[in-house]
Amino acid sequence: MQQIRRANCTTDYIQYNASFAYNIMMTSNDDEQKIEKKIGEALGLEMAAQKAVEELGSKGLLDKGGMKDKLEKMRKQANNHQTDLEELMGNLSESQGLDSSIIQKVANETVQKGSEMMKAYLGETPDASEAIEFLCLAEGGEVTHYEVLSAMTKKLVKDRKFSAKVKAILEEEKKHLQLCTKLAKQIAVQ
């Protein structure tokens, strides 16, 4: 009888540990998916920002009030952010097992969504004021995504270089938002 109790206890113990391990694995997989998605969105927003500045500039919507040069600098910084994220993404794929193809897929989807949002926001005949206000909206989205990504990296990413780069990009994105807001105010009163 005692052997049966021990066997039941052992079976219960094994089932408990298997369940515990499964829950840890699920949490880990869920965390990986969350961080892959957020990195992909941040990467996609950097790509979309570049695309938006290029498209709006080509339509002459950024020519007012000296905006073009300032926004071109911002576009180049977005390109640098994209490059930095792609390099760090490769490191995270190796060190933490993140799937770079999923991150890239989310990035591409985010670029598409950004293009659709810009088209819907600007309509058929946008002016310079609407163009810069859209860029303010986009920069606000980037700031929010990097704030969330920064919080996530504290818990979910062990790579200090990645965390430091996210914080540095966040600070630049805050400056981009301030610049866009300043330019929007200037255009509004001209």
C-alpha cells in the first residue's frame, strides 16, 4: 500500500513539474513573441518614417519654412536606427533565439500600415501643415513604441547593448517629436 502511495506521489510530482516546466516554456515563448513583435514594430516604424519623409518631400509638402533640411536629417537618423536595430536583431537571434524572419515580417506589415495611415490621414490634396502634423503623429507613435520596448527589454532581454541602444533611440525619437511639433506650430502661423 505504501509503495502505491509513493508511486502516486511520484506521479503527482512528475506531473506537477511537467506542468510547471510547460508554464515556464509557454511564458518564455509568449515573451519571445511579444518582444519579436515589438522589435518588428519599432523597426517598421523606422522604415515607415523614412518612406513618409521621402514621399512627402517628393510632393513638395516639406518645402515650407526650412522644414526639408531638418526633416532630411531626421530621415537619416531613422535610417541609422533601422541599421542599428537590424544589427542588434541578428545578435538577439543568436543569443536569445529570437526569430529574425518574424521580426522582419512584422516590420514589413508595420510599414504597410503606416503607408495606409498616411494616405488616409492626408487624403487627396494635402498641404504642408497636414504633412508635418502627420509626421508629428508618426513620431508620437515611435516614442510610444520605444517607451514600451524599453520597459520590455528590462525584463525580457538580457543583452545590455540592445537595451542601451533602445534607450538612446528613444531619446532621439523624443527630439524628433519635439522638432516636428515645433515645425507644425511654425507652419500653422505662417
